[in-house]
Amino acid sequence: MMNSVTGDAAGGGDGGRDEGRVGRRRTRVGGAVGSVLTVALVLGGCSAGAVTQTDTTLSQASGAQGQIGGMLVRDLALEVDPTPDGQTPTVPAGGQVGVRGTLVNEAAGADQLLSLSSPYASTVRAEGQLAVPGGDKALRLLGSAPGPAGPPPRDSLATGSARVVLSGATQPIAPGPTYLLTLTFRAAGTLTLGVPLTSSQR
């Protein structure tokens, strides 16, 4: 059974829990990926077994880039805390890992991250602000960074943030290969990217 995700959103507009099956949308595959995933918006799921990583190797310092409609995805990666000697550790099977990146909405109207899924995790949970206002506004995915997720203060020019965590890794996730993530937006559609595992630079 295909794994899937819904998030508890605290944003404005269409923020909030958004459940239901994703309709037919435009789909673009970014990076070196073999296929497009079908996303079912239910929390939980089971793995169909080990998945072969994509054959693209990216620099540990950079994440994946992509675009679907007016939504830009920048520096998308899986992120863990480094080891004491500064190395990126492997996430063991059954472990969890955060998603880091920035979503920039170049469209005039607001959009919303409806779901994020991966064949490398049995469940994915999102919390914080999932709505992205239009007009080049951005939403930050926190990765392994500490601190609360949610909208910025009313008098702040900062962007909102969301915490997305992949849990129940279906196999070890190691530095080097790339791993498929599928993001589905309410207006822009669905984008699949191959992303690396990195460690935070704090």
C-alpha cells in the first residue's frame, strides 16, 4: 500500500487540516526520477518493500530545485543533525528525518501545500503553516532546525514555516543517493523531485 501524508496546518486562508483525495492535476517530474507517485491523502500506510534510490548524486551542501506552475521549490533535502565530527549520519530503517527547503509562490493568488509523500517513509506528518501567500511570498520547511513552526508575527516581514517529518523509514537513508519526494499543491499541482540527505549547518 502506498504511504501518504496529511498535515495539521496553522496558516491562514485555506490552512487547517486538509483531507481528501487529490484531484487530477498537472504533474511535472524534476531531478533524476523514475516515476511519478500517486498520492492518497490519508495518514499512515504500509510500504511495498525496499525502493531503489535514484542514480543521481548531489553535493551534500545543496538540495533539489524545481518548479510547478507558479510554485518554486528551492534547496529541498532530507536533513538530520550531524555527528560530533561533523559527518552526515545514515538514517536507519524505521527512523525519522526532517524535510528542509523553501517554497516560493510567484503566482498572484495564494496556494497551499496539501501533501508530501515518499516511498522511503511509512508516514509523513506536517505541522505549522502550509498556506503560501501569492506575490513571491515564501514558506520555509524547517528540516532539523529547532523551534516552533507556524505563521510569522503580524508585524513581521518574515515568512511562515512548517515542520515536515518522514517517519518509519522503509530502508536505511544514507548520504550520496537521492530519494523521491512528491509535493502536491492546491493550485500549482504535483511535483516529484529526487532529494539528497544532508546535515544541518548550525
